[in-house]
Amino acid sequence: MAFRLARLHALLLCTSIATAPVAAQRPTDADAKEISYYTLTLPNLKKVININRALLQSVMQDPKVQEGLKIDAELEALSKKDELTQADEKRRAELEARQEVLENAFDNPLGGDAQTLSEIEARIKSYPPMAQALQREGMAPREYAKFWLTFLQAAFAHGFQKSGMLQELPPEVKPENVKFIAEHEAEIEAMQKEFEALGRRR
């Protein structure tokens, strides 16, 4: 998997790597209850977009990310060749090995083994670019974490509803949050396209 898709896309379009264990907990769990009570709002969506934009711009300055993107480009060029020479095969193996090293070394401020809202909050606070972006937007780290968990939950539910795979919302999903996703698809799609474009820059 390309460095960009494995790390940058996962980092900013969702925090599911970091927060999936929280989302999977029972509704009686304190974190799950806190998330189930949260309501998505447009002002907070705009704040989160600004925060994620600042975070991605910071991540893109990481030398490991820059090297990873160059490797992506070279691997893509090799994949377009009709036939690879022995030298090409050797180079591809070298690039893939280096890519794996870079991915393992990349410090995802929202990833790792955080499994509770408090642990996610602590990781966010410990990553200066993220903490600074949150401060500029006047958003607390815990609220950011709750927003994204709720956002993901509602977005998945909306997607399943649209595809006809979900007839009834789970009790932990607030209908107004799913409605929010439906009403703001344009803003959400624009955010995704912007961040994907930023992640492709070399």
C-alpha cells in the first residue's frame, strides 16, 4: 500500500486507527455513552476542517513523509512499464523495503494504541502542531476526538442507509447526526478532495 494512502489518508479523513476500539465498546461503556450524546454541528465541522488542514500541512513537512511520497512516485512510474528489467526489479524491491521502514517510523499523532477518549486526548495534547491548531480554533482535544468518532459513526450509518443495507439505525447512533451528514455532504466531499490533493503534493 502506498505510503500516502496508508498514513496520510488514514490520519486525516478518519481517526479510526486510533479510535476503533472505543467505537466498538458496549453502549454502557462511559466513552460510548459520551459519544452517543454528542451532536454534530456546522460550526464544529468548520473548526475540524481547519484543524485537519493545519495538521496535514504540518505532516507534509515531515522529511519521512516527503521521502515516502517520492518513493510512491518512483514505484508508480515502475508499475507503468510494460516490462521490468532486472535492474528495475531490484530497484522496486529496494524502494518497497525503504517504504516499509518509513511507514513503521512515521509518528501518527492520532494512531498507536490509544483505546479511550482520555488516551486519545493525551496523544493529541502531546503533538504540538495538533495542540496549536486546536487552540487557534478554540476546540478542546476531547471534543475533537468526540466529533470525529461521532462523525465516523454517522457517516458509516448514512452510507449504509443510502446503499439500502441499513433499514434501522442502531440505538447508539443519533438520527440528527446522520441527518447532519446527509445535509452537509457537499462540505464533507470538498474537505476530502482538498485533503487528498494536499496529500498528493510532492
